Amino acid sequence: MDILHYLKTHHDSIRTTCESLWQAKAVKERKAQLEALVKATEVYLTLERDFLYPEISGLFTAADSLIEAAETNATNVDKSLKSLVKTASSAAFDANVFATRLQEFQLALTMHFDQEEQNLMPKMRMHIRTEEREDLGQVFADAEAEVLIALAAELEPVSVSRKRA
């Protein structure tokens, strides 16, 4: 699978999970949707940080500044997600505060995904051959299972070579 397709598919999946969280009314349903959102977001951000950014660093003009912006946005997404989880886990759950935190998370997520879709991904399409994008997509697909296991065990994923040869 082409890495660009992989990224866009995951963007859409995380957006859909976020929308499902907005719709969740029952406590169990909200908890399940939040857990799915946390897992999907953490896996996605880990794969980007450990595999994508090292792969494209220095690949084209302004690659490193785009990576820096993406990393900043990813940090904001992570902070917003942690705040959302903390609010949801509070003994004195407040639906209004939760909605505010979810909105903040969604804004950070939108900024991150828009920056990638509008700036980073078009550059990758121009500067990485189709075969190499497909190889990188396969690296992501293979690494995803390992990242899921590592996150489930709350361990740092072991990354072999972060940049393909």
C-alpha cells in the first residue's frame, strides 16, 4: 500500500472515531470510543515519529521545516489527547468540560492532518517514487502491529533501523 494512501486512510479513520466519540451518549460507549481514539492516535503518531520523519528528512527543500511543524502539531495532539483522557477519567465527570477538551483535541488533530495533507504529502508524492512509497507503506503496515503490542504493554517500541536502506 502506498504510504500516502496509508496516511490518508488513517487520518480518515481517526476522524471517524472522533466523530463517533461525539455521538457516544452512554458511559460504556464513550469509554470504548475514547479507548479506540487513544490507541489509533498513539499508534499513528508513533509510526510518524519513528518511521516517516526519519525517512523524509532532507529529502526535499524545506522537508525538515515541514517535519518540525508536523512534530509541533503532533505534540499538541498528544497534549490535547492526554487532557481529554484526564477529563474523561475524572471522578467528577463534567460533560461540558469533556466536550471542550474533545473540541480542543479535534482542532489540534485537524491542524496536524491538514498540514500533512496540504503540505507534506504532496511533496512526498513529488519526491518519492511510487515503488518507494509502496515500500514505505509496507514498512508502516508491518510496524503497526509491533507498535500496537508495545503500546499495549506500555513499552517503547523497539525500532530497528528507522530509515530504510
